Amino acid sequence: MSTPGTPRVVGALVLLGLALAPFLLGSYAVATLSRILVFALLALSVNLLTGWTGLPTLGQSAYFGVGAYTAAIVAKNLTDVGPLQLLIAAAVSALVAVPTGWLAVRARGVVFLMLTLAIGEIVHSAAVNWKPVTGGTDGLSGIPPVVPLPGLPA
């Protein structure tokens, strides 16, 4: 049996542990934990769209890719501070999502499924063919390690 406040206490402890992880763990553990959290967020987006709204989707990874490329480009050319990269990546992904989402949410069923597939394929084609920005099929190289906060080591 659990007390009424137990889920909140456990949630607060998990958030505190995640916030302290970059300061307590090594770089490999932090990188692995970051990947786990990013892919968990991607899985949650699928659960939200398919499980809660009933809209099966095939293109949610387009915004994931836009955010990843944006964060990498910001890291190479602007700053290596992680929170700033995250904010800029989220803003650019949202800017891409506004027109495509506006179009997609007006459809239902198979049409919605095919529109999301098309959006994903368009973003994939743009990433492969926009070589000066994305590196094409070779990807981006020379991305510096992420710094959790300004002034801290990577």
C-alpha cells in the first residue's frame, strides 16, 4: 500500500537524480542516459498521438531529426552549452511543425497516416540532399561535447 504523496516524492527524486547526473556521473554514462531520455521522449510522442488521440503516425521522427540537426549545427557554429542548444532545437522543430502540423491534423485515418509518412520522407530527403548544411549521407562531424552549464567542463 502506498501513501497519497508517494508518486510525487518518487517523481521528485527521479527529477533530482536526473538533474544531478551530469555532475555525478562520467561522460559515457551521461551520454547513454541522454540517449535513453531522448528516445523515451520519441516513444512518448508516438504514445500520445496513437494511444491518446487515435492518430497513427509514421512521420514523428521528422521533427526529431530537425531538432537533432539543429542542435548539432548550433553546437558546431554557435555554442556548446546544452540548454541553449535544446531551446534552439525545440524552437526550430516547432517552426517546422507549425505548417506541417496545421496540414496533417485536418486529416483522419489513412490520409493522416500517409500525410505523416510524406512529411517524414520530405524531411529525410532534405537532410540527405542539403549537403552544405547536413553533410548529406556522411552526416555532421566535429561536433563538440555538450557543456551542461556555461563555465563547466564538458
